Amino acid sequence: MAGIQWETDFGAALEKAKQTGKPVFQDFWFDD
């Protein structure tokens, strides 16, 4: 876990999760 910026990265994960329908945690931690 190198240099996570919570505000931007988690916010982006939330947006991506909304679009893809994936669970936020899965998308956030295991983003391909």
C-alpha cells in the first residue's frame, strides 16, 4: 500500500463502483 491519498483515491473508487456496480472495497483494493 504505497502512498494512498484517501480523499482522491477513495472518491474515485466510489465513483467507479457506482458506474460498474462493484463493491467499493473490491474495486478500491483490487483495482486492475
